[in-house]
Amino acid sequence: MVRGTTTQWKTWMVVAVGTFVVLASAGTLVGMPWRYTAVGGVGTVLQILGGIAAIGIGVVLAWLGVTSVRKK
């Protein structure tokens, strides 16, 4: 009984971490930090792509957590 509860907590923590990564990345993109640095055009594009990639990673992480819960 303890093992099943621990496993369920771990999978839901994966979902929570994925959701946090998505929200933090979206907040970063909304905040537009490239306005306050002298990174130039290439740096701006890299920061935007990094934020979008982080959102993708968070979505995949949350999706993996949800699908692992459904299989059990």
C-alpha cells in the first residue's frame, strides 16, 4: 500500500514540475527579458527559441506524467 502511494506521488510530482516549467517559461516570454540586455538580434532570437523550447519540455514532461498515471 505504501509503495503504490509513493509511486502515485512521484508521477503527480512530474506533472506538477512540467506545469511549473510551462508557466515559468510563458512568464519569461511575456516579460520579454531581451529588451533589457544588449544581446542583439541573434541573442533575441535565441532567447525566444529557448523559452519556446522550455515550454515544449514542460508540456512533454506533464504529458508523460499524466500518461504514466493512466496506465496504472
